[in-house]
Amino acid sequence: MLLPSSLSLSLVSLLSTLTAAVLVVETSTSTYTAAAATSSSSTSPSSSTSLSTNPTASVSAQYTSDSSFESSILNSTNTYRAQYNATALSWNTSLASYATSWASKCQFTHSHGPSGENLAEGYANVTDAVDAWGDEGSHYDFKKGGFSESTGHFSQLVWKGTTSVGCGRVDCNGQGGVPGWFVVCEYWPAGNVVGEFDQEVGREVGKLEAVGGGQVGEYLAHVAAKMNGGGRNGYSGFGLWVVGLGMLVRLGVGM
């Protein structure tokens, strides 16, 4: 089926914007670089079109307004932190000044300062950048814990010991090889400290997990197996009910 030319152009523009997203994170113990076409892709795009070089794209107020930038960072960051049982961060003006100074250099690399640091480039607005960091939580291995290149932004974002954040942004517009808006966020105290992940990265609030599974259906099957073991003592009916519920959940009825 052929699409109208205007729709085709819109889709191409959208895909070009998405493929501009690139992320980097530095921790107190290690540094890594991760290129992403979107927040869930790990392939680096061969070419991209940034907002700053696209004359038809409008610039989000989250970038152009200081108050909107700050509130967007805090709202998005603290939404993820609440979701993972971490207290809200406050805005740190000293960190924000440091982040702005580093971002103004338009060097897509880490500052190697004393605080935790997340970098993002190419996103349509600040909320999308923070979402890309936070959405890494869906890949975090809570049973194993520890640092991973694919989830390092997330673990810093929700690190319980971190109490404040300050961020800066600059439209590099091609300077230093950075084609669009460059966002730098500094966190204090820094997260991603080896040996502290188990207590500092909380599980998602309200999420039911079980040994060896992590899905509600597997949890119910686990409980049912325990009940069936004692079913001969008069609990087999309830055990079978739980088995049935577990099967429904695993078929997609539950979470």
C-alpha cells in the first residue's frame, strides 16, 4: 500500500530524529559509551538529522526555558525514583553550573569530575532524554545486581544515596561533532558504586517477583507447587485454584 507523500516525509523525519539519540554514562568506578537509535535500540545510526539542523523542527521549551528545563528534569527524574522506592532529588545549582560549563564545550565525552554523570544528545526534549535513561530499568537484573553498560544510566538515576541533581544543556549545532542539543546531568553523591547496588537500586514498587522468575504467573505457579505439596493435608483445592490463576496470568490475563 502506498502512503501519501506528506505522511512518508513525516515518518522519515520522525525516524531521523529518533536515530539521533546517543547516550553516555560515567560512574565513580567506570565509564562506558552506548549508542542508541532509540532508547531501546543498541545500534548506532550511520547518519542522522538533529533538531538543530532541521529548519522545519521546532525547539522544545524544555530546552529554551530555564524554569521548564529544571522542572522537566526534576519531574521526570523523581517519577522514576518514586517508582523504584528512592526519595526525590532536589535541584543543585552548583552541579547545574558545572554541568552547563561542561556542556558548553560541546565535547561528547565525560568531564571526569567527582559527581555521577549522565549525558544525552539528540532527543526532541528533556523528558525524552531522561526517559531513555530510566527505561533501561526494564533490562536491569535485580537478582544479579551490579553495574552493566546497558543499565548504567538507570542505576544512577534511581540510586537511593543520591540526594541532588543539577543539569545543563547547549545546542551544539554541529560544534565538536555534536549535531543537536547536548544534555549533561550531574548527581551527588555519585551512584554506581561497586558493592552497593543491592541496597542502592530498589525494585519497582508494587512489582511481584519470585525466585527464578520475575513474572506474576511464575510466582503463582511457585506458590501453587508449594501448596500442592501440602495438598494431601487438605489444601489441594486452593492449590489447584492458584495453579489455574497462574495459568491465566501466564496467558496474558494478568500483569
